[in-house]
Amino acid sequence: MNKNRVLVIQGPNLNMLGVREQNIYGAMSLDQIHEAMKSTAGENNIELEFFQSNLEGELIDKIQESIGTCAGIVINPAAYSHTSIAITDALRAANLPIVEVHISNIYKREEYRQKSLTAQASTGVITGFGPLGYHLALISLAQIFTQIEATNTAKNEAKEKAQKETAK
Ligand code: DQA
């Protein structure tokens, strides 16, 4: 596993960005958003993999594949955020740092969008910042990876110290 590999998962209708409801989601296409993310990833020593699907089962398969191959996930489950127990379960099973992103502010929108099931399986949620949210998600994950590494180093040092003490 690459310790800084991040899987970016985009749910249904996000392949239509730049075309669909520009007043809500803006003018950038998904490819343009992904292209821009590459520079933020590079600055933060993150390697990216992108995946988009309109199918719930494909999203779940991809989340399952991330186990053991990725260090974290950025996901915009789109409409499935509000309905999918199956994607929520898959995210929980992945047991990785996960940042959920929404381009629009879901709390300012229709009532049925104001609850996210998948957010309950995520480390944190970024909502309402447009495409910038994806960059914020990468920066958040980079910080989380640094923290995990520091904790692991401290644990290993403590373990080595304890072993040396018992060997005396
Ligand atoms: C969305 C918000 C969802 O409610 C909606 O179904 C989407 C996009 C967002 O990024 O703002 O498709 O996840």
C-alpha cells in the first residue's frame, strides 16, 4: 500500500458537472476539477486515483478495493449520501480516513438533502465551498496522514524502549 495514496470517488450525475444546474454546481467539469486537484495533491505528497460511477454497486466495489491499497478516501456520494445505507456500510468497513465533499451547501437546500447517511461513516465533511472543497479535503487528509505517522512513530519508540528495559 502506498501510504499517501488517496482514492477520489464521485457518485451519480457528477459526470455531468459543468452542464447540470450550473447555478448550483458551477461551470467546471469533473475532468477540470480532477486536473486541478493534481497540483494540490503534488504539493501535499499525495498520489491520486479517480473513480466516477452512476451505479451504487460499482461505488461499493471501488470502496472495497481501496482496503489495503489506499490510505484515505475523498468521496462525493452525491444523491446516494441521502439514501444509501449500503455505501455507508462499505465506508465503515474500509476503516480509513474519509472526507466527504459536497459542492453545494446541503444544509441550505431541500430538506431531503440536509441529512447525509454516508457522513456518519466519514471522518469529516466539507460542504458548500464549490470545487475548492476537493482541495480542502486533500489538505485535511495530508494532515491526518502526518498525525497517523507521528502517532505510529511515537508508539514504536515507546515499544522499543519498553523492550530494551525488559532485556536489561
Ligand atoms: C451534491 C449534493 C447532493 O444532494 C446532490 O444529489 C448531488 C451533488 C453536491 O456535491 O453538492 O448530486 O453531493
